[in-house]
Amino acid sequence: MNKASHLKDIGLKATGPRLKILELFENSVLRHLSAEDVYKKMLTEEMDIGLATIYRVLTQFEQAGILVRHHFESGKAVYELNQGGHHDHMVCMSCGKVTEFFEPKIESLQDRIAEQHGFAIQDHALYLYGECAECQKTHSSTAI
């Protein structure tokens, strides 16, 4: 199915900005992008899309289930394509790098704990904050 048809199927017009933003998320090396990241990329490609339009499209895509929004400790929302399948995140507090992971043992433990408490999990998000290997190396070499 092409992008325009997909947008129409979920009730959104296939406008130039929507198609361009969707294409950016599908082709970006970075999986987690803020509205400002999208805006900067549009500027480098000489696309005349305002920041307010980008925020509006990101919100529409989130509501339509195309994107998932996260609030990492950076204080700004970042978005990633919703590709089904659950995963968790490790966020470097020094450089902002986000690493995705999935660990069945963690998922099983969460389910078991919820069951012990009579709790029915509907959704969850696990964010681990720390320092990536590269930043640890940089900080340990500058401490000498």
C-alpha cells in the first residue's frame, strides 16, 4: 500500500507535509526524532514547512497510531514509527543516545508481579537512564 492510500485509510488527507514527514521517519537513520529534528531536516531539504505544522502533523500521526511519543529526560517529546512490537529504551544522560532493547525475562517478571498484585497491565514503558559506553570512555579518559 502506498503512503497516500495509507493516510487516506486512517482519515488523513495525503498532503505534501504529511507525506514528507512520514517519509522522513521511514528513511531516517535516527529512530527517535523531536519536532525540532524534523524541522531542521525539512530546512536542509528546502521544504517550506513551519514548526507549527510539524507539531500538528506529529500529533495527528500519534493519534492515528503511526507514531509513538516518548518523553525522555531531555524534557522534549520524541517520536518513533509505530512498528508494532514492544521494546524498552536506554537513554544516555550525557549525549542523548537512545538504545532500544527487548528482554523477555523483564517482560515475564513484570507480568508475574502484576498478577501477584491482582493488577491487569494495559501498557507499560521502561526507560533506563545512565551513560552509554562511549560517554563512559570519554569521561574516564578525561579524569586522568
